Amino acid sequence: MHRNINVETANGIFHAYVALPQVVPAPVVIVIQEIFGVTTGIRQIAQGLAKQGFVAICPDLFWRMQPGLQLSEHSESDWKKALDFYTRFDVDAGVRDISATIAATRHLPEATNKIGVMGFCLGGLMSFLTAARVGVDAAVEYYGGRTEEFIQEADNVGSPLLIHLAGEDEFMSKQAQETIRKTAASNSRIEIHTYPGRNHAFARPAGHHYHHDDATTANARTLAFFRKHLS
């Protein structure tokens, strides 16, 4: 079962997609989009989490530029548009929107007070920043581009954070990955797994670089992580 909810902010109202489990109330996982918007793939990830017993919520973080955006990585013109939105995206405003989404979940009768966040690509960075600036019960980052630019905020992460890095990520150099690993090592709450030979977006079904075995491993780690920290 699924529906949309309204999320109120000081700048306006945006929508978030909600996938519900069969048994409620249940802990919440906020699923944060890639640069392509709240696509069918992102909604499928939310639906998969709902089948595992979580309330999954996908906020529309590009609402200030184009509400309801859904782009395809298989279209060159969509790629150009997605990259344009990515370069213009205000990450600070995005963190505030995620914080507003968290606040909105407090009013959902299907939700418990346990909240996690996970994201992919842009959403991975936003998961990291949410863990550092807002605080949630658990956070998961999948190959969040530009994380190395903000990694000094790792000291502010006060709850468990799981990071998945793609060893051959074309959008995150090996030097950037090493910076993330070294800096995050000072915070025992942060757990990092690197997947050698994998490209960016290796965990997204139907993606160009999807890798079934490593995606399955990463997703199993994520599910166990959320079960441990959100139950």
C-alpha cells in the first residue's frame, strides 16, 4: 500500500511518496533520491523496504526546481538535465527538507518513533549530512558523491552510519575514498564497506553498472543494520 503526503517547510509544501508495510506501526526509513528524482526505481526500493516491515518515505528534494521530476539514466537529454539540477541543488536546503520530512513522520499513525535514512548518489551525500546535522537513529549512504568535501563533519555523527563505497566509482576518486575512510575512522559509529571493481550505482536495479552479487551483499548489510538499530 502506498500514498503521498504533504511536507510543510518555511518555503512551501512538497510531496513525499510513502510505502507502507502490512503490519503497523513500524519504524521509518527515509529513502533519498538520486539526481534523477523520485523515480520508479527509488519507489521500488521503498516498496522493498515496506515488504521488510518498514514505513518507507521518499521526499521530492528537487521540488523547488521542478516538482515531481522523474528522469531516466538511459536518455542523454535526461542525463544533462539531471546534472544541471545536481549542480544547482542547494544541499543545505535539502538537509532542511529532510528534517521537515522527519518531522512529518511524527504525525503518521503507521510510524513508530524510530527513524532511519538511506540514500544513493546525491541521496548518499544527503544521508551523510542528515546524520551529521539533524540526527536519526541510523543512516546508510550508498556512494554519495562529494562526501569527501564534507567529511570533516563526520565527528558530528552521533548515531550509527553505514557507508557503501564503489571501488571504481567514476564520480568519486580513490583519493577521495581514502580521505573518507581515514577521516571517518576516528568515529566508531561509522562503518564503511568498499566493493572492489564496482562502479557508481552498482546497487541500483536496471542501472548500467548494476552488479547483482555485490548489490545483494550491500543490501543485506543495510537490512541487517536497520533491523539492529531501528527495532
